[in-house]
Amino acid sequence: MAEERTFVAVKPDGVERGLVGDIIGRFEKRGLKLVGLKMMQVTPALAQEHYGEHKGKPFFDGLIKFITSGPIVAMVWEGKNATGLARNVIGATNPKDAAPGTIRGDFAVDLGRNAVHGSDSPTSAEREIGIFFKKDELIEGWDRTIHKWIAE
């Protein structure tokens, strides 16, 4: 299977709580390769583009207000089935349904403060990566020597 890329962001609550290092470590330990990373303040326009599919829903304004309320850490992870693996590491969207051992299962208690965003499909990942990263901000052609111990 070809390498896949996915988008993950530590939301303002995760940044404020000092969870960035723990969250990055979970993806690294799972065997994904970090190929893009930046801390940034999301503008309202960027937030509206990111959450565009939710426009018109009752929670849309709250999403925009929250994601722009503090800095985020935006990341691109690469690996075999990266989106599916990342979703498993992150856990269910609602922390009450998230299994222990997942990011949300261990660090979140409220749906509106669930610490991290992860793309829900390879198609969404491609769109979200394009929103948050320019092509020259991503590492290309880097092969970690450990990769042979992670995937065939």
C-alpha cells in the first residue's frame, strides 16, 4: 500500500494544557512520520474554510470562535493508512465514547474541548493539508531508517 498523508491539529485547549508533546509522541510511537509541523493562530477566514461543511449548522459559530481563540499546532503525518491510524490514536469525536489509551479518551471530557482534530478520510486530509500548508512547507523524499521495522 502506498504512503498516505493526513492532517492533525492540536486545538487551542490542547495547546493551552501543554499536551502538544504528548500528542506528537503518540503518533510517532504508532509509526507515523511527521512531515509538516507549525504553530499558528487560525484566522476567522481560515477557520471558515476549514469548517466550511458545517456552515449553517447551529454549532458553526462556536467552532469558529473556539478554533480562533488561541494558537493551534498543525501537523501532517505520513504512513501506511495514515488517516485510519491517526483516527484510532485520536479516538471518538465525543470524549465520552473515546476508549482509554486514545488522545481523547485520556485527555478530554467535553465534545467542545476534545484537544485534537484529525482528518476523517484521505479526501478530507488532502483538502485540509492544502488549507493549512503550502507545498514547500512539507518534507518530501525523506525516508527514516526505522521505517523497515514499521511496515513491509
